[in-house]
Amino acid sequence: AFRTVIVSGELGVGKPSAAAFAAALDGLGAAPEQTVMVGDSWERDVMGSLEAGLAGAVWLAHGRQPPAAVPGEVLVVDDLSGGLSLLG
């Protein structure tokens, strides 16, 4: 069902390491400046992806408040159904 699966135990690093994002991008053949991360961990998914140079992130808040100021390249949604329609 997925083109690329990255297992952090096999890779030797996990999110928020830039190497984990680089491995996923490489497997997908995607450029970081054209890629958005979708995840529910503020530190590992959102901050990790931005520090790795991705274009942005969608944070699945599930009713939680962001633990920090929300950068302009981060979209905060409560669930995937609301977030995906906003991405166009």
C-alpha cells in the first residue's frame, strides 16, 4: 500500500533526525522543498521535518494546543479529514 517504508531500527536513526527524513525523501524520489510532513508529534514530526528542510508540516492536534508558536509553514488540524481538504 505504500511506496516507501522506513523502519528506524533498520535505518539506525529515527525522527526527528534529518537523516530519517532524507531516507524517506530518497525512497520517494521527492525533493524536501516540495514535500509536506503529516504527523501527530510536534517535536518528531513537525519540528523534525522543518529542521530537515521540508516545505511544511500538517500537525494532527487531536484537540491539543501547539506547545510553541506555530510557524507559518505549519497547518494545525484536529484530524486528517479536515487537513487533507485544505492542502488542495
